[in-house]
Amino acid sequence: MTNARPLPPWLRAENPAAALDYEIAHEKASALGRLGRRLEAALAALAAFDAQEDEAPVLAAMRRKRRQELVASASEVLWSFIVQREACGLRDSARAMRDYGVPPEVRLRMGIFPRSTKSENR
């Protein structure tokens, strides 16, 4: 585990299985927090990009491509976040979507990943 912390007294030697359960629950919660921060950052990057003023028409294709990359990145993090929430027993993903202000296009792309270059080489 990454953060060394003492176990509560009731978990020390008397019940090793409970101590393991405690460590697993702590790691699940930590992972959920990390993914929540990554999701917030990805959504903020997309919002900041959308807030930029339009550039010359020549750059429109480049902007569309960059925006697609930001949406894809946010949707991948969203997928990981929702899976981790479910692993923690939190099943209401609609609430998470509302709480984090997930745009519909990110939500609709959740779980859709680009084709891997490894599978293309086969």
C-alpha cells in the first residue's frame, strides 16, 4: 500500500481477515478519489477548450481533432471512474454524471475506445 498508516486497534491481531478487508476498502476509496480528480481535470480541459474563441477557418479541422481527443480522454476516465464506483458499491451512475456535470457527448462515448495499434499489427 502506498500510504503507511496504523490500523485501528480493533483490526490489529485479533482478526486478520477484517484487517485485509479494511485495507482493500481503503484502497478502493483511494482509487475512487484519484479517478474523481482525473475526471474533474479531463472535464475542465474540455470546458476550457470549448471556451476558447474560434480561430481561423484553416485551423477548424485541427480544433475538431483536438476536441475529439479531449472528449475521448474524458470518456475513458469517466468509464474508469464509473467502474471503480461500482466496485465500491455505488451503483447510481446517473447521480455521478449530474454531480460532475458530465456533458452528454462524453457520457455517450463512455466505454468506446479507439482500436489498439497492437491488434492492428496481427
